[in-house]
Amino acid sequence: MSLFLLSFSEMGLNLPILVILVIFGGFFLISFFITSPNMDTKGLLRVLYSKPVRRADGSVEYPESRNN
């Protein structure tokens, strides 16, 4: 049984492209782990189904729905 191996140059990849791929891949992973606590179902539905109230200081409050 022989192995099928391709080099990076045969795949069309070179060092600058690999560096860019690693940088953007790392950025994606870091941003995903930072934002994942805010992506729960309850929080998303609260934002989507409620009417936000903007205060004078610029902050936004999402009042709890009374239909729950």
C-alpha cells in the first residue's frame, strides 16, 4: 500500500498564503470564543422579539416579555 502525498506547492500554497491562512484562522477562532457566550438562544430571542428601549445616555434595555 502506498501513500498519496501532495506537497504544498502542488496544492498551490506557498509561504505567504499559509501565513495569511493561519492569521485569519486564528482571528476566527479568537473572535468565536469571545462572542460565543453571547450567542445563547434565550439572549437572541430576547433581542429579536422585544422592543428595545433606548435611554437618554445611549444604553439600550430589552424589557422582559410578559407572554413567557
